[in-house]
Amino acid sequence: MSNNDKMTGVQLACVMYSTVLGTGFITLPTTSYQYARNGLWLTMFPGILTALISMGCAVKLSRMYPGLSPVAYIKRILGRIPGFLVGLLLFLFCLQAAGVTVRQYGDFVTGSFMNRTPLTFVIASIALLAGIAVRCGAGVIARSAALLTPIFVLPLLLLVLLYPHLEFRYLFPPLERGIVPVLKGSLTPQAWMSEVYLISFFLPRLASGVKIGRWAVASIAAIVASMFYVNLFSILLLGPDTGSKLVTILIAFRYINVADFFENMEAFLLAMWVVGNFVKLAVFYYAASMSCSELFRLRDYRLIVFPVGILILIFSIWDLPSFAIVAEQNLLVAPFWVPTMMAVLPGLLVIAASIQWRRRSLQSRPNG
Amino acid sequence: MVRYRMRGSAKTEPQPEPVPLSAELARNEQWIRSVCSSCSDVVYRPFKIGGRTSALLIFVDGLADDRGIEDFVIAPLMREDALEAIGLQEMLRQKVEASDASELETLDECVVRLMDGYPILLCEGELNALALGLAKWEMRAVEEPAGESAVRGPREGFTETLRINTSQIRRIIRSPKLKMDSVRIGGYTRTHVVVAYIQGVADAAIVEEVKSRLSRIQADGILESVYIEEFIEDNPYSPFPQLLDTERPDVVCASLLEGRVAILTEGSPFALVAPITFSSLMQAAEDYYQRYIFSTFIRWLRYFFLMISLLLPSLYVAVLTFHQEMVPSSLLFSMASSREDVPFPALVEAILMEVSFEALREAGLRLPKQIGSAVSIVGALVVGESAVQAGLVSAPMVIVVALTGIASCMIPRYVASNSIRMLRFPMIFLAGTLGLLGIMMGIIALVLHLSSLRSIGLPYMASLATPRVGEWKDVLIRAPWWSMTKRPRLTGTFDQRRLAPGQKPSKNRG
């Protein structure tokens, strides 16, 4: 009865959606606004390209090496020692990215709500939950993502209630400084969107007959649409103020007041977003644990889940002394570092693998 | 210690060579008498067949049909005089007017059948004994199921007698494809357990899995189907029921038609159904017997109140303790004024009230009916009212607790509502310490647990977490019958189609 552990297309899409937007809603509008200004609403679109490359590479590689997770096929493609080194790099990347994810979540929670709760406690508690999820396996992460993603998305609908406060003049003049600021502003979002490559850790568990391509495109479209929607509302509501807010949606939710009953919904928003952060963290955590176990050829990755969790906690605090550094990291480091690992590396792998395949098929042909 | 001894005794259960029947009646009688010594309810009735051959009829008083024994066995045999002509075997076959008579060869078998209630007939000079199908005992009549009442729909419920229960199912599904495999479980009780399923509809792997799990049980006794449930469930540490228990034959039949397996236990009016999903627990029998639009509405209400039942007290505590800004100002003022005299923090107040509500509920359930109403009056009215007046708890908290109590009754399965009610307490603690964040943590933990749970191999959240449009026809909505053309997908291969498509009625179809 193991076929029940297989993921379905919807679960795949939910995992991808939360992986990108778990912290995306928190970080992206403010970061992108630094460059794009009132072109903020456009910044999501260039990212589609990166997302498609990452996604395409993930799907292509999983078709070439069915049933293998990334580190396993990296070893297969690059050979033992180079494969080990690149795999180690991927493992470290997952650790570091999980650390940054959980740090962003922790800063968001302690900065906006639980001012007196120690950051370590907030981080450790969600990491513990994610660790339990990872130990339960990919199937459980996928199922819980499918159950939790609606909770994560629903509050966005409440933004519609802001309608009376929206100022359309903030959109004008469109592209006043040309396309370049928008492209600069789209660097961070495209970095976030390249994270869809992490789905390749889940692809070996996909049920047979699922049309991956369709669900991948659907989830990328959903990601772009929600981010567009959120960016649009941020700019329409806050205008030039957007850049000075830490979490724009949070501010937006404070404006909501309907029927003197729905007001000050930001705590509600916090609660909903915990869920998205959890899924994102669980995905990175799973990727880190899986790549570690593949790297060192462990029989059961469950053994190292909690040790990896402690490493993630270390990465979340180490070298990130303050919120300002995290923001700077998002603005200056992540746009280049994340796509390198999540789009460029898979692209190179695809090229290397297809050269290998061609050579092998030439060799296997009897008379050249 | 007790458990160790039980396991030990189950393992070392004496399995000596079966003792064959002797041709001497006296030796057989002596053996049985020694095994059944001090069993005052075993009756030995010696008589002579045709006035010559001695015979002995042994039965358990109260388990055998006394009149039947006299009229159909002893009387015809005593009258018989053609013994020499046809021989004993043939004569017994002709003259004993019992619906079922099986021949036994060993004394051990005789004792086993005797304890099942079959009268045993032993004859001088015979190496075989007869077990007569004349078992009969006092049993409860078929009544309306107390725990699952419905306004519309069949009113029959299961009883403690297994054969009545299986006949009720057979009366609904009159097909030889309905299989009922029986097993005996329990060293001393030797409880009859029947595994029912429809061949070709139920996944053979599930049936095999259920049977193999049943065959693994080694216990001294099975008194209720819960014993079996706890032995065969997938995760013994979960607060959630992983098998559905029902006392309605129609619910069992509906589950069988969906490809599930039912387990019926002698002595328990509750049948177990497996595998189930979480949404099975939110479906009441009556959903299918009233108009589907209303049923859908009720189902949505049920899911909503499930959330209320789990979360309302903790939300109240979280909002009062951490997120006062979320409450609209006017409401906040009235809440604050009602809490002015209350000496406790909201967390303590909530725990206090919820615990006393649970105590009241349990007391009302266990007390004799005559004083049950007194408890509810004293508990609910006097204590509740005076607690508010004395300023120990605030009126909004009483409202919250009462609403939660009602909400938990919205869950059609009593066992499921128990687990939700219990989970309320950790939720209240989380809310009191971490506010909404804590509640969300609790929800995530709960979702994780539910996603990892399985019922006989089927993921517990299968229909909700693996959304397929076709399957939501019976989860979030109750689709009309003519549109439910497919069975829910459980595990493995199964017969998908359950009714012919295109049966939607309309005035044009005449």
C-alpha cells in the first residue's frame, strides 16, 4: 500500500506555492520597492523566466534520473569527488537558506507581535515542528502543505476590503525612470522564485501519471498572480511609503475596518502566515536532510533530521547579527546567490547530463 | 505485570493431543464431567434409544432450546425401535429433527461445541458424537440505535447477538458477493468475530490486511469491539479513532458498498468499519436520507462547528491575553467590564470552566437516570449562574464554554467529538502562553499528526489533503445520488463505478 505515499499534482503545486511565498509575502514588497518604486507591481514578471528555468531543469533531471534525488544524480553526473563537492555545496546552501527562512520568520514574529519573546524560542519552536514533519516524510509534508496552503492564502482575500483606501494615482507615472529600476527590483523576487527547484527533492515521490508540467505552470502562475496582487495593493495603499515599512501587508491589514467588527486583523495575519513559513521551512529542511543523507550514503535520513535542525538554528543566528543585516542580505546577496544554486547549477547539470547521454548513446550504437 | 502474565498465558496455552471419543459411553461421560467439573450449568440427560442403547445428551442450561431437545431429539429417539434394521448412524440422521447436526470425533471438540451452546449427543458403542444445532438463548430485541438516531431512515440497530447483526446486513445486501469470514479471538471468551466485505468491491489487499491483523490478536478475552479496535489500529498513540464504530446496519452496508470492510463482534452492538478517513467521521447517516442541499448545508455547519469546538475557548483566551486590539472597541469595553471582578487570568478561567463542563458531562452520563437531571440542573444553572454572580468567572466565558459544548455535539460521531474535546485543553494552554502564534503551532502539530495518520493503510486525510474534484462530492458537499457515479478512492484497485451515469432526472425525461 505504499502508493499512498505518492504525491498528487495539487500537493506538488501547494508545496511549491508555499516554498516561494512563505517568506515572500513578508520580504519581497519592501525589498523590491527599494529599486522599483511605483513599478513595484511589475517586479514579479521577470521572475517567471527564472522560475521556468529552475522548474524545467528540475523536471528534466527527474526524467533523466527517475527516482533519484538531486544529490544522488549530481554524484551520478559529475562523478564521485566533484559530485561530492557540489552536493556538499547544495547541502550547505539548503542549510543556510533554511536558516535565513527561519530567521525571517523569527524577526517577523518578534518584531511585529511577540516583542518580549526570545527570538531563539520562536525559531526553535517552528524548527521543532518542521523537524517532526521532515521525520514523517515527504508524503506528510505534501499532505500537510495541501491542508495548510488554503489557510495561508485565504487572508489575502481580505485585502479587497481595503478598496476605499486605495489611491490609483500612486501608480502614475508608470515607468517614469524606464525599465531598469523595475528589472533591478525584480532581482530579489526572481531569486525567491528560483526556489521552485527544491521541488526536485519531492519529484521522486510523485505519483505516476501526474502531469508535472501542467501543475508546475499552474503553481508558477499562482505565485506570480498572488505576488502581483499583493504588490499592487501595497503600492496602491501606501504609495511612496511602501519602502519604509518592514512588512507592507501587515500595515495594510491594520487599515482594514469593516462594520466596526473586522479591524486590526494583523494578529490574524500573523497566525495565517506562520503556516506558510512552516511549509517553506519544512521543504528546505527536508532538502537539507535528504541531501546530507545522500551525501554520506546514510541508510535512513531520519537519523540526522534533528542534528540538521540544530545546524539550521545555528545558521539562522550565526552571521546574521541583526534585522538590518538580514534585509541587506536579501537585497544584495540573495539575488545572485540563490539563483546560482537553484537555476544556474541545475542548468549546468542538465547540459552536462545531456552531453553524457549523447556520448553514451553514441558508444552503445554498434557501428558508430 | 498483568500484561506480562496475560501474554505468557496466551503463549503457553496448553495444546495437548486431542482425546478421541471412546466406544464406551461411561468413559466419555467421565472425561467430560472431569473437564466440566464444578460447572453447575452443564446438564447431563441420560436416556435409552429405543429402550435399549444408552445415550447421553449434554447441554448447557440456558444456552439450549429445552423444548426442542425434548420434542425433536429425545422423544423421537426413545420411541424408535428399528435400531437393528438401519444402524445407529443412519437412524440418528433420520430421526433427529435438528436443523444442523454435525459429527464430532474428539472429546475436546465436544467440549468446545458444548460451550458454544450446542447440545451434544453421545451413544453407547459409537465413536462419533453429534452436536445439535439447538442453541438458543435470551437476547435483546432489535431496537432503535440509541447513539445514532435519525429522523428519517431505518430505525434498526445492531444487538449483542452476532447472528442477528449479520442477518440484518444480509437483508440489505442480498448478494452472495457479500462475504462474511469468521474468526475466533480470545483464549477464554473465544469471541466470534466476522469480517464482512463485498467481493470485487473491496480491495482484496485491505481485506487481507484486516484479516492478518485480526489473526495476530492474542488475548484472553474480547468483550467489546473496542478491544479489537485497539489491537488493529495503525497508530495506537493517536487521540483520533482510526476505525469507525457504528450501531446502524445501514451505515455498515453503505460502507461495504463503498468498498470498505466491516468487523462485527459477538457481544457488541458496535460494528467497526475500516479503512476510514477523517471526513467519514463528519458524515452522519441522515445526510443521505434527506435532501442533498440541506445535507450539504449541515455538513458545512458541522465543519465550522468542529473548528469552534476545537478553537473557540483558546481564541478567546488568546485575544484576551495577547491581542486585545483585535476586538472592536465597544465589545472590548463590555468584555473588560464583565471581567472587572474576575480574580483570575483568562487562561485559568477557561481551564476552570472547561474542566467543570467536562465533569458535568461525564457525571450526567454515568449517573442513574433519576438523578442525572438533578446534576444538570445544579451544575449548569446553579453553579454557572452563581459563578458569574460571585465574580469567579465572567459571563462571556460562560457563553464561550456553553457554545463550545454545543459545538462538540455537532460532530456526528461521539468518539470523534471526544478527541476534539480533549485536544481543546492543550490548545487553551498554548493560547494562554503564546497567543495566536501558539494556536497556530497547535494547529500545525495537529495537521502534521493527522497527515501522518493512517487507517489500515489509507491516509487519514486522504480526501481532504489529496483533493480530487470527484471525491469532494461526499466530503465538503453531499452530492445528489444520481451524481455520485464513482466510489471513493481508497487504496489499490477497486471497482470504481457504482451507478450508471446520466441519471439526472428532469421533466423532459418523463
